[in-house]
Amino acid sequence: MDAELRRLERAGIRQTNGAAIKLRADVLRAWLRNGDAKALRAPIAAFERDLKRTLADAMAAGYLQGRLRARATARAARNKGLSLAKTLDDSMDDFADRLGIGPRDVQRLANYFTEQATARVVDAGSLIRSKLADAVADAIKSGDSVRTAAAAIREAMNASGLTNQNPYIAQTLYRTSLQESYAAAKWQANQEPEVQDMLWGYEYVATLDDRTTDLCIDLDGTRRKKGDAFWDRYTPPNHYNCRSQIIEVFNDDEIAIATRVPKVELPGEGFQVNFGKLFETPGVVLVA
């Protein structure tokens, strides 16, 4: 699962990095040319449009990839010994072909996730506008020249996650959105009756390294039945850049035994949900 997501992530991060670096250059160019805060609106709007398209594509691809992963896992449970190591192409068209859906359904899926992406981009755009507005206001109040004020604008962009070296605000939105749709797809695929008949529950699995949050470290290894309320609050992703997953545990698995729920804080705002229950895919019929 991690390798699948990393492949999708690499393709999109290049696009988001490019869009963020272009925004930084366009904002500074517009300010130096006009010296007017209103001139900054156009490059920010262009960035939002580019980022929205990239996030929507990422979420649609992540969703289709998650459906394929859930299908492979269910087949492995029915047919002991079936390999799950098959390489999956990163193309949405390829995903769709394997799932037996046509171009119209792919477009419906992309349209649906465009709505989800829009909400995320609006929040990011608001942060960028706020930081730039404060920098411009301070520069005007201090009587700085247009060129001197550009330094304050650079710092404001750094503070909003738009550095040249690491435009992390765009990267974070991309990675987190991809994780949300991938997790949602797996959860929804596992609601199919033939899977439910075999499925006992899930185990929370964290990627353990020096970047792992305390929340995910504490939840790692937690196993609960499929209908347990635990999954309504703690199905990953549970924070920005979360890399944790839940893996299926089937009825005849030796580990099909519930563990205690550790005493942990709730995930942050916007993450105390099960994205498989939150997201819908209207008008898209996916083969189980």
C-alpha cells in the first residue's frame, strides 16, 4: 500500500511544487511591477485553479487505486497464496479499465473530487492571502519602497509554506488528499456483501520512523471488529501528512482478536471522521 501511494505521490508532488514556485515568482513580479496589493490577486487565483485540478486528479486516482487494492486483498483472502505484489500502473485510465468502468464514470469521479479539492484549496488560498495582506499593510504603514516591501512579501510566502526549496503547503494538501481518497475507497469496497462475509475487522498500522506522530505510534497495532465505533474516529488519515493505514483482518486469521483501545487524544480538527463514510461517489458503479 505504501509503495502504491508513493508512486502516485511522486507524480503529483512535481506538479504541486511547480505550481507553488510559479506562484511565488508571479507574486513578486506582480508586486515589483505594480506596487499594488490588488495585483497579487491574479497569480493567487491561477495557483488555486492549478492546485485544485491537481488535487482532484490525485483524489480520483487514489480512490481507484484504493478500490484495486481492496479487491486484491479480498481475492487473496478467498484464494490463499494469491500474490498481492502485482505492480499497478499509475494511470487513471488503467485503473478504470481494471475496475470495469468507462470514461464517463471516471469523469463523474473526477467531478466529485473537484468539489472536495475546492474546499481544501480555498483554505490554503485564504492563508496565503492573509499573510500577504498583512505584509503589504505593514510595508505601507512603515513607508517602505516597493522593492523593500518585496522582502516582507518573500517572508510572508515563507510563513505560509511557499518556500522555493520546500513549498510544503501544496505538498501537504496533495499527500493528505491522496490518503483520504485511498482510505475511503478501501473502506467502501469492503462493504460489499461477499467481503463482509469474510471480514472480521481491521488493524491500525503506522509507518514507524522519526516522523511518526505520537498519536499514530500509540494506535499502531490496535485491532477492532469491523463495526466498532473506534473506526468512526480513528480511521486514518488522522492528521496532515499521515501515512498510517488500516489493514483487513479476516475471520480465519489468527490475529482476529480485539486489542484494547489505547488512551489517546482525538485527531485534529477535520480528521475525527471515517472518510469512507464521509465521501460518496454518485453515479459511479465500481466492480467489486
